[in-house]
Amino acid sequence: MSYVEVPGAKVPIRMWTDPASVEDSAMRQLQNTAGLPWIKGLAVMPDVHYGKGATVGSVIAMKDAVCPAAVGVDIGCGMSAVKTSLTANDLPGDLSGLRSQIEKAIPVGAGMHREAVDPGRLYGFSDRGFGDLWERFDYLADAVKFRRDRALRQMGSLGQGNHHIELNLDNLGAVWLTLHSGSRGIGNQLADHHIGIARGLSHNQGLVDRDLAVFLAATPEMAAYRHDLYWAQEYAKYNRAVMMSLFKEVLRKQFRKAKVSFEQEISCHHNYVAEERYDGVDLLVTRKGAIRAGSGEYGIIPGSMATGTYIVKGLGNTAAFNSASHGAGRRMSRTAAKKRYTAQDLADQTKGVECRKDSGVVDEIPAAYKPIEQVMEQQRDLVEVVAKLKQVVCIKG
């Protein structure tokens, strides 16, 4: 860990990477964040990079305040993973048919289900609290009320960008299922709505960076944001759970003779807010591109679409506010990746993985991301590795 002292800042920046390796635009964001009047701590993960509004890979602890841009527009985005009873020997040599069946069961990209998924018909899905989620929809911001049908039909869908569904093998040949997604369109719309409100509040007018506008405790704006925020985080959790149930059902049908069973599911947000206590003080901890890594807590840290995923246990490092990276982190923008690489480069770098290899996903090429092994090395005091997974099927939005 490195400390970066910023003149006039309220807190030092605790960094789990070489400060010299951080792009100038991201460092400026971090310096501005460290100077916020309400901040009590700032930890930076090794996958840090510039982000819209606030830095990806940052953990921001505040007292009686929260910055909606430091959560991001994909509220509750995160990952889920589950180990199966299948092994590499159970898989066919050609995985294209399996990939097609997964894509048929789970809408990807901008797609959604034709009708809302019935949770009562999902394999292994616990619908406890699911009905209550939709009963609370009417209490969300008026700006999204007309989106109810779309939100219902997007439940259990992947989305775009770096969201993915993968079939993986661990070092012993066991098959794992992983997926990465968030709160879809409804979370994005709620985030944009509240970020706009925060930017207009009087106490934010003097900030160096208005993108870092905050809501303050005991105000109606804070209450409204936290209500909608926690709803969207819950939506994201259920979205992943529905997709995982659909994913499991595909495997049960494709491998009937094997009678597939599944271990306990692991799920973790990496764009969210949590109420946590440090040094006797109650804080609002915002993780944007970071997972919680409390002592013994399971987490999931993916690399890119050909470099695998780590299943980890947290070490409970309070200097990092019990956090770790959410992945490898980008080392170049999507635009830069498209300019530099071709579909052939993508095919070369994803050799051995059943996935899209066309120009539409070149921005997700492995070379656009930091080396995941380097990221893991830099956070040895934050997590311990439980399993290293290597994908054999990767589905992108």
C-alpha cells in the first residue's frame, strides 16, 4: 500500500498500486475526492482507472453524506458464481451448441424477455422478498414509474459492455458458472435522475468537480436517493439470481445423464453503498469497481474474456475498508481498443474460448485490460485465492 498526500485534502489516498501507474485523469479525480468536506477515508484498488463522474476502483467512506456518481450508473452491478458437479470430461469438444442454448435462455445486449420471468418456475430460485421488490416499485422516483413493464422484462437479462456469462474450469477440472451484470436500464435511469438532483443542490456549488456532488443526511433528497439506491441494488441481486437459475436449467437439460448438482452460490456487488462502522464511527461506504472483502467473505474477481476469474476470501483489511478490486480494470478506453485492435487480434487472444470473435466486441479484447495476475499480486493483503477459473465459454452483451 502507498500513501499519497494531497495538499489541502481531508484524507490521504491509500493506494494498492503504484501511484505513478495511475493515469493523470484518474489521479485528478482521486485528488478531488480526497478534498471533499465530508470524506473520512479513500482507498484505491489495483484495478483503478478513470471513470465517468468518479474513479473506478475507488472506495469512498463518508460521514452523513453519499456521492451518487461514486456509485455509478449501473447500481448494484456485480458477479455471481457457483461450482457444479460437472467436470471437464463431461463437456463436449464443440461448445458452440451449449453457448447457443445459454444465449437462447438469457437475453443479452439490449435484449429482454418477451414476458416477465415467473420466479415460481425457476430452478433453485428463492423468491423470498421478490414480490415485495415489485410492491415497492410505486415508491420509486416519478421519473421511472413508466418503466415498470420494461424493468420486469429486463429482469434476468445480461445487458451490454463488459457484462458476461461464462462457463469455467478450475485447476482440478471442476465446472463453474459465473456471470456479471447489474440493475439494467432501471438502475441507470435512477442513477441519472439522482445525480442530476445532487448537482443542483446549493452545498455542491463550490466543489472543484461538480460530478462529485453529494446528498447530505437528514434531507429529503438523501432519503429519496437511499430508498431508490437500495431498491436498485436489490433489483441487481435478483437479476443475477434469475439469470443463474436460467443458466443452471440449461445445464440440467444439456447434461441430463450427469444429473448436475450445484454448490452454494456466491454473489457480490461491486458498484454500491453500504452502511459500515470503522473506529467507532458509522460511515456510508461507496464502492465503485470494488468488492467487499471482510474477513472470510467470499468474492469474485474476473480478468478479461480469456484470462479467467479468481474466487477469493477476504482478509478483512480495514485500511482498505474491507475491500478488494472488482476485476482487472481497463488499461485503455473502448475507443482506443477499437482503434488499435482488429477482429483477428481478438480471435488470436481468445483462442480456445467459445465466444464472439467479431468486431462488435473488440473493445472487450483481453489486451484492453490490465494483467489480472498483476492485480492479484498487488492485493495479497486484501484477499486470499480460493480457486482460479479459466473460461471455456464466454458470452458478451
